[in-house]
Amino acid sequence: MKAASRIQTVIEILEKIADSKIPMDNTIRDYMVNRRYIGSKDRAAIVEMVYEIVRHYARFGWLLEQSGVLTTARNFAIADLAWHGRDMTNLFTGEKHAPEPLTDEEKDWSRKLTDHAAMPVSVQVECPEWAEEKLRAVFGDAFEDELRGMIDPAPLDLRVNTIKGTREKAGDMLRAQEVQTAETPYSPFGLRVEGKAFMSATKAFSKGLVEIQDEGSQLIALACDVKPGMRVLDYCAGAGGKTLGLAAMMENKGNIVAMDIDPRRLEKGRSRFRKAGVHNVELRCIDDDKNRKWLRRQKETMDVVLVDAPCSSSGTWRRNPDLRWKQYGPSLDEIMEMQVDILERVADKVKLGGKLVYATCSLFREENEGQVEKFLENHPEYKLCNLQYNWAYGGFPCEGPYLRLSPLRHNTDGFFTAVLIRQ
């Protein structure tokens, strides 16, 4: 595929993203699935450029507006190329599968494209207007640094499945296939991939020895501090990423009930459990009437209930930069109502002395500390466990009672976790 054809493909994908009502990664997948002729190297280069543009959507958009031109997909692509000093002579040729030649106006403004002293800080750090006040309240004077830390891509982290082997064994197996890794600083089960790698082509991944999972997500499972033989409810289990981590910590002993509102997501987990050698997980769809009745009968039966709650996903902007600018699904207010409802549904399922673990991949206090404080006001039978003094795994810099992670300080996604103990 010629370089000019790649640029035209980038423009077409950006146009589809602008009109799409589904997340960017799904839009790209849908575009590529019907274009098998695009090779793997070309796909990688195209996707990388699309993500690069969306990561700098505010900056490029502001510069285009200052130049007096429209914020079209074509102009965003030109802005990205100009920003990186690319020679566009042989890219915009008008030939088959290539973009139309640059106009004199496009040549003029693209040559002058440069940062401007008047560019607002929020634009420089790619902070959407709707989130600025919330994030300034969280980060204070570190707002600018923290937001800059959320622009570049996230690392590729792996969780070693201790049912099948050790971290050392996984590292050796990956190294044998020229995939270099380093141990993650906080999770005792994590490996961080150095450079780029196609994990699906590795034996460690295909045999279930490793799973792709951000180190921050691994720490949420660790905060549950589950033990073999326990009875655990993973209430918002999705496709089972954290369920797998819990099962490994429990050494396949005891019982985990994985519940989710989406039966298709639950079913995706089934093959993952099988590959990982996990057999102590029971799947139950929340929307099924039988399972709702079953749940009502589970009062005070669970040692641990994990609520990985639906949220704004603001902590995942490094991986999903489009979420800064487009909202898919419920509003933030509606999401917060769901969080309250979920906590109320599971509050009586924890046995005395057991734990209710509340987690989000959000940075906003309203979804995190605010929800926990509200819950504790309504449920005096629970007390907050101070993770600063009760973290079972050495080396983690807990600050205060909560686990609060940021891309800048911890190089993880932005996660929040609170552990509540039923008295």
C-alpha cells in the first residue's frame, strides 16, 4: 500500500469516526473487517496515525480555527503531517486511492502551522471543557502535568496466570519469541512489554499463561485480597478480566459468581476461563429473572463483593482518546445514578466481616470518593478500610484510605478503589 493510500484511508476513517455513534476502536474494526486487502503493517500505520490525530484533537482543532479553515477530517490529516514536518508533495497527488492535491490555501496555512502563545492550557493538555473543572478539583496545581501525562499511549501490560506458571516462566517464554518484558513495579503478577508486540502470536498468550491487563486493573483484584475457598461475587464482571485475576489468587478453590447485565460479554469470558484453566467461576446474567431471584437469596453469603462499576471511563483516555470528545451511552448523571443503584443492590450480600470493593476507571471525585461517602452515610454497618495501612502487597504507595491511580504518577490507567468492611 502506497503512503498516499494510507493517508486517504486515515481521512476516510476520521470521517466515519466523526459520524459514528460507537467508540472509535469499534469504528476502526468495522472499517477494516471489510478491507482484508490492507496488510498488517499498513493497518498498524493507519491506526497509529488516526490515534495520533485524535490524541491531539484539541490542539489541531484550535490551530485550524486560528488559521481560519474548517475542522474537517482532511484538514486534521494535513495538520498532523505538517506538525511532524512531513513532505506532502507525493502524498496528495489525486491519483487512484490518493487524496486530492493540496490547494494553494492548504499549502499556505499548513506551512504556517505552529503553536501559539494564546493557546489555552486546557487545549495544550487536551482537556475537554466539560471535564476541566472536575479534574482541576482532583489534581489542583498538578492539573497541567497530570493531563499531559494522559496524552501519550499507555504501555502494554500483562498479568501472569499463576494457575499455569510463574512470572519468571512467562518472561522466559516471551523472550524466546523475542518479546522483551520487565516486571511491573506494583503488581507481583504483572509484566510490562517493551516496545510493540503482537501478543496473539505468542505461546504464552495462546496457552493462557498471560492475559493482557493494565497494571492498575490488576491492583483492583489485589485490593479484594481474596483467598482460596472464599465465596466471591464479581457483580459487574464484563468479559471477565478481573474475574480471571481473582480466580488465580484463589488457586481455583472456592466459588466466584460473575454477573453482568450483558450476556454477550459474559459469554466472551467463558473461552478465556477455559484457556486459563479456571473452573471455579459461575456465570449469571443480571437481566435473567431466575438470576435476579437467586441474587435476592444471597444475603450475607459473600466473603467479597467486587463492584467494578460502570463509569465515565475518564481514566482510560490514553487508550480511548475519543472519550474526551464524544459521549457514548448514558450521561454522567445517569451513570452516577446507576452506581448508587448497584451499590444498594449488593450491600446486603456481604457477610459480617466481609468486604465490599468499589472500583471505577474514572478520575472524577463525584464517581469515586463522593459515591463512597454517600454510601457510608446510608450504611453505618460498613466502615472504610484504610488501604494505606492495609495493603497486603508491599511496595505500593497508597495515599490515604483509597487506591487512586494516575497515568502520570503510576503509569497505569486512572483507577479508583475503595474497600468497605461490613461490621
